[in-house]
Amino acid sequence: SQTIHQWPATLVQPVGSPLSLECTVEGTSNPNLYWYRQAAGRGLQLLFYSVGIGQISSEVPQNLSASRPQDRQFILSSKKLLLSDSGFYLCAWRGGQAATEAFFGQGTRLTVV
Amino acid sequence: AQSVTQLDSQVPVFEEAPVELRCNYSSSVSVYLFWYVQYPNQGLQLLLKYLSGSTLVKGINGFEAEFNKSQTSFHLRKPSVHISDTAEYFCAVGSSSNTGKLIFGQGTTLQVKP
């Protein structure tokens, strides 16, 4: 069966420090991968998605970037964190074109102080 | 472009009472519709989905939803809620495109009181 791993679960970082959040998927190949951010009272905002290795699409301009160095690995990064980057970050995957729903990781709670 | 509106940010209800969480969507293409549940500090779990066919969809934990194309709605219902249903609920819309993006609503917090 397919599983998705996301780490770390919680992270407290000072303003101006770098960020790296990692997500890996097991049990499937060539998944579509997604990074969402959930801010309090604002629902889930799609940040990035990827349909293949090295292919990244950004949904909103921001202080973050994403990379997909391997088929089942998706990384969210920042060179210098801002207070506004605080939130709950969720990684998700979806199968190929015939697939429907997305499956989510357990999330990372990021607090920028 | 697709969008989702969840009409209630919070819904308080007593245990064993019925509940309806409202969701309206906007899309120019045929859509898939989903309801997800999120417990505190966890990821999202799929409750149910509408792809095609019967407009009444049954999901896990006794939840069901009805797709209404003319009203562009996909409301979630449960005839009798439990304390354990207290969580945040998200409605989402997607399509069959290769990107498979899901667009989410703002979420509705269901608070079940004893």
C-alpha cells in the first residue's frame, strides 16, 4: 500500500533562518506531489505542485521554493524565513491522470519566532 | 478557475443531533468533489467523494453528501453526530486534468457538545 512520510512534525525557527521540509511517498511511482499551507482560519492554500522530477509549478508568489530531486521526494525550502511563513504545512500525493483524490501526510507545524 | 466556498466557519451542535455542513463550488469544467476531515494537528483524511453517477454519496463514519449540479452545491450531512466527530471539515474540488490540483474551501469547524 501507499504511504506518505513528512518530517519534521514540529519546527520552531528564528526569522531569517533557512528551511527545509521533506516529504516522501512509498508504494507508487510517478505521483503528482503537492505542498499546501494551512494558516489559522484560512483553509488550505496550494503552494506548489509537481507532475514529475524537476517539474515544479508555483501557485502563489512567496518566500518559499520547492524541488523534486527524485520521483517520490518533494522538498519545501526557504533561504530566509519570515514571520508570515508560520503555519501548518501539508504534503500530498495523487496518482496518475485517472486518479481522483489526494492523500495527505501528517503535516509540519512551523513556528517562526 | 475553480473555487470552493464553505458557508459556515463554525457549526456547534449537540450530540446525537443531525448536522449539515454547506459547500458551494464554482467551475467551468466537469468536477470531482470531495470532503475531507482533519483532527487537531493531523493531516487530512478523505470522508467521501463524488466522481459521477448517483448524486448521493455515502462515506465513512456515517457521513453522506449530495451533489446538486443546478445549485453547484455539495453539502455534507450526518443524521446523528458523536463527540468524536468534533473536527475541521474541508470541501474540495478537482478535475481530471493531469495536474490533479485540489482546491479547498476555508474549512468548517464542527463542535459537538455533550
